[in-house]
Amino acid sequence: MPKRYDESKTGALDALHVENRVFRPDPQTVIEANVTPDDLEAALALAAADPLAYWERAAEELEWHRRWERVLDDDDPPRFRWFAGGRVNIAHNALDRHARSGNKNRLALIWEGEAGDCRKFTYYELFREVNRLANAFRSLGLVRGDRVTLYMPPLPETLIAMLAAAKVGASHSLVFAGFSARFLRQRINDARSKILVTADGFYRGGRVIPLKPVVDDALHGVHGGCAETVLVVPRVGIDVEMTAPRDLFYHDVVRRESAEAACAAMESDDELFVLFTSGTTGRPKAVAHAHGGFMVGVHHTFREVFDVKPTDIYFCTADPGWITGHAYGIYGPLLAGATSIMYEGHPLYPQADRLWSMVARHGVTALYTTPTLLRLLMRYGPQYPKKHDLSTLRILGSVGEPIGAETWLWLHKHIGRSRCPVLDTWWQTETGMMMISPLPISPLKPGSVGKPLPGIAADVVDAAGNSLPPGKGGFLVIKKPWPGMFKEPTEDMGEARACLSDYWNRIPGMYFAGDMAHRDEDGYYFIQGRADDVLNIAGRRMGTAELEAALLSHRGVAEAAVIGLPDRIKGQVAKAFVAPVPGYEAQFDGEDGLRADIARHVRRELGPIVAFKAIEFRESLPHTRSGKILRRALRDGELGVERDEGETLEDE
Ligand code: PRX
């Protein structure tokens, strides 16, 4: 008997919305595209015949201090090293190169605060700001190979600090400003950061969100030698406690520094940044990206997919704290010499037309955003985009979670005026760059992420690694290395490091990071979701193990299990099942009091971005014979799925 879903309860109807139309590109788009159909054919042919020659060409488009000896050092798989022997600094290519060329006076960044205040930087201005901070970092003792933690909202100084760290050869670790003090402390310790950069606070949803007090809390109990210096950017002007000599105001430090600074000539494989990402076990793990490979992969795919032109104004709505913000909010546009927009605040502030008003006011030509945000905006209806002139838009991109045909069609019709291509791009923190995506010249199928980009050896396989025919779902794998692939952070990060073999050994010899997919007869890929216990809540990865650990650290919780449920706006939400310690609720005036306390506790542990849709109490939780909690049984119960008698529930 097939599984039955109660559609009214789960919203599964949307997911089943089938759209068979194919949307062909506008002829003008094809004529004007950087990558024409002929170019694409040639690129695919070269990449298939000689992938290393393909990526070597991509690397030649950038400036290197010293040319590589080998395009790919594959002597110790899966520890692949791209452009081995080459010396390069991404900051040189993202800034210095432009500041000394015809791009010098082009706008690099348009930053808009939530209240509507704007700050604009040309490439030359940004270059000078970055140099000042790079010099300040050097004066504070930061050297090549160190790490800097940034606990920053979207501010120009966030971008400046990332590039200044890169310039001196330090690796940056950006912690999203919605994470808790405990999280931040752990990440500072993991990264052994000498310097922390933060802000006094920022604006979001019409409120001031203080950050410095969170930092002060985080720094209690931080390891010796970590965060010896804290630079504070005064964004909102609130009173903050400054602890001498540790805490310094950003402007006091950069004011006395020169606006000239040289880039450290890094080995191509040297670490540029780390980002933490959730997996199936334990706490989030740090993945690292290197100057050379990440730079080449992001530069190449950004220009290919977004078809960047000198006149473009590009707007990525992702927070810089996530990989999308790193790769295509900051580095991609700078490497391409483009003009990009960064927005500080809430997308619904002061009204549901904030994004559309920004598109109209700045003349945005390319918009890269997420399905959750689009579904949220859709709910307010098309009258909001209708109020604004969106005619400058020419390319729309989506990332992070399945967009689904309904949202795709809304975006295409109401935002793209049925003319702009909607590009659903599939990639991950670990891949570092877009992997599967249509190009503006591609015929589009709503709900599909298109085909692998040239140079990306994707496939859909069974557990033994055999390629599956069209229509059959299986594991989405990448069979050959690609330049943006992550590397393991240096050994000093110990247990916090993501391990390459976890990704390359599950299906021997191939990279598998957890997604299921199928292809159609035309070779178009459709992402079916995660194969593991990683949730995707509003486009943010959360491990059930991580959420359960936070629940279990509450003294009233004896057992806990977390499952993901479908949600109309967020794609997925988390529901917790908790077996309380018997009698514990008496301390809280009953179950509701205990439930509220557990919710508060988890927020404190993990940060304000974490919330459960519901916390349900059970006397006990279902287990397998080996003692593991059966999340699947809980999920089936919630979704009304019935299984055949005799169908066994395997361990999860
Ligand atoms: O499950 C896939 C989903 O997001 C995961 C990667 O999450 P993260 O590392 O946080 O990076 C997000 C931004 C690149 C993937 O394993 N995902 C990403 N893009 C898509 C997607 N699912 C469906 N469609 C996409 N376009």
C-alpha cells in the first residue's frame, strides 16, 4: 500500500504541483548572453574531454602572483589540491586588480540600512578601507595562518573585514548574528581567533538588536589567547561596555592606518575562510575554502550563471554569514567587478514591498534570493510588487531549498514579467560554488535545477554507485573534483573539522553530501530532499542531532527527538517530542510552564534563529530494538502515513 499523506495537514499538495511547461529563453537574452548556446556546447565538450584544461582556462582569467605547477594535485584523494604550486590572493583579484584598472571608480557596493540610509563605495574606496583595516590587523599582531572571527550583521565593515583578513593571509570565520553567546564562544575557541570583529548592534524589524552584550557573554570562558582584541563597529550608537585593553572601537583603530597595504602571496590551497555547517552527527562542523580553488570556481560560475555585464546592479538577499553570502553576496560580485547591493534589515520592513522598492530605487538587474523569502512575499499578494517598476530586472536566481513549481511560476510572472529567466541553482556550503543550474539561455522547467554546469561531473546513482536511468530517484553525487570543493581546516581545529572522507567514502570514490534527486528524459535534475537527518528550515541547515542535544541539556528533559515537517512558508519546520523527567513539570506550574522553559532554554543555547513549531510531551518515545529513537515512526504518526503490516521500520 502506498504511503498516504493528509494533504490538508502537511501542505504536500504544493509539493505535488506538477508543471509540464518548458519556458524558452527570450531571443534578446540569447543574443546578448555572455555564454551563448554555441559557447555552452563548446564548454561542455571541452569540460567532458579535458576537465583540467577547462578549469585551467578559468584560472587564467584571474591574476596570480605565481602560476600553478599542476592544475590539480590528486596524489592524496580525497584531499585534492587545486592549482598546486600557484600563489594568489583572492583579495587582489576582488579589489586591488579593479582599483588599479578601469574599474577603479565603478561602484562596488551599495549598502542600505533598514531605515533607508545608504552607503556607497567605489572599488577604489573599498580598496582603501580594506587596506586600512588590513594594516590595523597587522599592527594588532595578526599574521598569515591566524583566524579572525566576525560576529557581524550585514554591514560594509563585514565585507571589509573579510577582505582585510584575506589580504593579510588570515582566515575568516563569520558567525551569523542570530547565533547565541554559547555558539559564538564555541566557534571562537574552535577557530582559535586572536581577533574578533563585531558591531554594537544592528537594526532588524524596526528594533535595535544589541550584539556587544552577546559578545561580552561569549567571551567569559573563552580559551586563553582567543579574542584578545575585540573591534567594535558602532552601528546603532547604543552604550556598550568597553573592556580595556581588549575592546577597541573600529574607527579608532583604522583612523591612524595607511590606505596602502600589500596582499600576502598565499599558496593556492591556503585557507581563506571556515564556515560551520550542520551534519547528521554532533555539532556543526567547520569546512574550509581555499584562496585559489574557491576564487576560480566562484568567479567562473557567477559570470556564467548571472551573465554579468558592466551595467548590472546585482542584489543577493542572503546574509553574509552563510555560504551564499560569502560566495555570491561578496566574493563573486567583487571578483567580477560588478556592483552589488547589501541590505541590513528585515525584508518585510517597513512593509512587504521592501525588496521591490529596492529593486526599483537602485535599478536592480539581477536578484538572487531564496524560496522561503519568496513564499513569504507571495503571501502578501502581487499588489506589492505591482506598486514598483521592476523593469530593470533581467535575471532571477533561487538557492538553498526546493523552490517548487508554484513559487517558481509566481516569481517568473509577477517579478520577472514573464520575461526574466528564473534560475534555480543547486549547491552547498561544501561545494563552495554553484554546481547544477540553468543558464539564462537554457530552456527552463519549473521545479528543476537544470543540468550540471560545464566541468561538474554530477550523476544520480544507487548505493553501489551505479548510474540510474531517467525517472529513477537516487543519490546525487559528484564524480570528479571541482575547484570550489571544500578542504579540511588545519588540524588545530581538532574535532570541529569536517572530514572529507565522510563525503567521499559513503559511495566509494564519489562525493555525496546528502541529497536525493532524479533526472528526466532530457537530463534535467530534480532535487528530492535530504537523504539524512538534516533539516532545511527556511533554507537553513539544522541537524536533528544538534537540536536534540540542546533539548537534552535542559534538566527537565529525559529523552528528546526532533523531526522535520512540511511547511507552506519555511519548506520545513522542526517539531520536538520530549519525554520529561517525571514530576519535573511541578516546578513550572504544569506542562505549559515547562514547555515554555524548554523553548527559552533552546533559544539561549542555540540563538534566536532556532525555534520549534511545537514541543509535544510524551511519556516515552518509540525505540528500535537496538535502543535508538525511531524518528521515522514519530514522523509517520504526524503525517498520517500508514505502512503495510510487516513493513519494518529500520533504524534511522
Ligand atoms: O539539500 C540541499 C539544499 O541545501 C543544502 C545545502 O545547504 P547549505 O550548505 O546551507 O547551502 C545552501 C546554499 C548553497 C543542499 O544539500 N539546496 C541547496 N540548493 C537547493 C537545495 N535544494 C533544492 N534546490 C536547490 N536549488
